[in-house]
Amino acid sequence: MQLKPINQQVVAVVGASSGIGRETALQFAKRGAKLVVSGRSESKLAPLVDEIRGFGAEVTPVIADVTVFEQVKAIADRTVEVYGRLDTWVHCPAIAVYAAFDKTKPEEFQRVIDVGLMGQVYGAMAALPHLKREGRGALIHLSSVLGRRSVPLQSSYCTAKHGMEGFIESLRVELQHEGIPISVTSVKPAAVNTPLYNNALTRLGVKPASLPPFYEPSLVADAILYVAEHPTRDFLVGDAGRMIDVLQRLSPSLVDFILERVAFQLQRTNQPKSEDGPNNLYEPIPSHDRIEGDFRNLVIPSLTDWLDKNPALKWGALVSTVALAFLAAQAFKNGGQI
């Protein structure tokens, strides 16, 4: 399966108003892609469109609510209407409710599922006919490491991410069975420093956080651009996410033990916020069109992302590690003589 270079692609970025989606749209534009950017708020998209056009890139905005299939379909249709085709679909929108499961209202749980799961499903349904017509392309869904391992106080968000993984796996095998060369990728970040936590509805009495450390949105955008050119099944972003994934595979009960002791406190800040505070559960918050959130002091770099983008070096490092382990074992057997 071969994907086009980014500077030859037509890309739709859904959920481009803030955070990872906004940074991703900017990076695609800087690399020469033609863009359609979508969000719920015209006032939040307008500055992004101006910024993209400011450095000479082509961009078309579409206002859409991802919980309405016809509006999502209109994003894909508009892309083809303006640029003649669709090469890559990037689907980013998500919302969050921070509360214990028994403190979450049914309609709130449903809303998180509608945006975070059904919105992703609608995106794939809208984009696929155009990608099939083109004969190749990429579906890129922004998931989370919480699609591999759930945490307390985010039951609705984790459910949406787990559900997303289910439909992506089914879709990927169906396309393989049909022999259609469309890359379907789940990008799974660990905690990312975005405005998600400012926007979330909370019943914790304070502004919520995620389990540190945090990573920059640009790291996730880099991963998205990488998989837009290199067919990839899953891309975990952040060393911490990979560590959680490994621990979950080895011992889910150990992860239960760790989370029970640290996750409740670490997902709370010291900044008061009532459940009536501003949130984007049903409507966007106009002032929150930033890329970064408020946790820059907790941001760290990630080594394993770089290795995943350089497979030869990654496998070389793995082989070297195995070889060193073998030599160490031999030395131990020989009483310290290799």
C-alpha cells in the first residue's frame, strides 16, 4: 500500500478548531497539502483559516457538528467539490466528562459517545466512498491510550475510545478482504497538553487533569502526518502511553492496583471549578481556540515516537538489546568470562 506525499494530498481535518486538530491542520498546510478544516464554531475556525492562508496554503472551512451524519458527510462532499478528490481524512473531535460513573447523567454519557464514538463512525462512513473512488488513501482516527486501558473518573470517554478501536478493527479487515488499499490508523496519545481539560464538564469540584506526564500537541500532529504517508495500524504517542500499554498486556490487575492508588488524586488540579462552569459538552467555548493547555510545566519529550518513525533504527536497537542480553547471560554462565 502506497500513500501520496503530503504535498500532493487533499486532507480533511475534522475538529480543527483547537488542540491537536488545529496543530495538525497547520502542519499539513506548512507541508503543502490542500486542506478542508472543520469545527462547530465559525468564529474559532476563522483565525485558523487566516493563518493557513497567510503562508500561502489552500484551505476551505466547513462548519459541522460531528453528531449529525449529514453535516459530517457535507465535509467530505465539500472536499471533493472544491479539490476534486479526498486523500486523507483526519478525525479528531472529543469531549470529556470527569465524574464517577454513578455521578454521570445518562444524557451526558450519551453525548460523549455521540461525539467521541459516533462522530468517528460518521467520519469513516462519509470519507470511505470518496477514498474508494480514488483507489487509495488514509483514514486516521484520533483515539487514546485510554482505548487500551480505561481509568477511573472518565468512564464515558474511555467507553468512546474502546468503541472506536472496535469499529476500526472491523473496518480494517473488511477493507483488506475487499482488496482496497486504504490505510486505517488509530493514533493513541498519552496525556496531551491541550484545552480538553479546560473544556471538560467536571464534578470533581476542581478543573480536571490527566495522569502525568504530558506531551505537546505537536508530537501527536507529527505522528498523524507520519501515518498519512506511511501506512500504519496503530501509533501510540508518548513513552508513558507505551508503558501503560505494556503493563496492561502483562498484568491488568497490577494496573488496577496502581490506578486505584494514584489516579483519583492525579486527575485533580488545585483550581476550583463547579459543574456549572464553562464546558463544551453541548456548545463550543469561544475563548478556547488554543493549541496548548495549561500543563506546559508537566510536558516531557518522548524517545519512542522517534524510534517508531525510524523502523530500521528501532529494530536495530531491539536486536542490539537482545544481543547484549544474550552476551550477559553467557557471561553469567561462564562465571564472568565471555
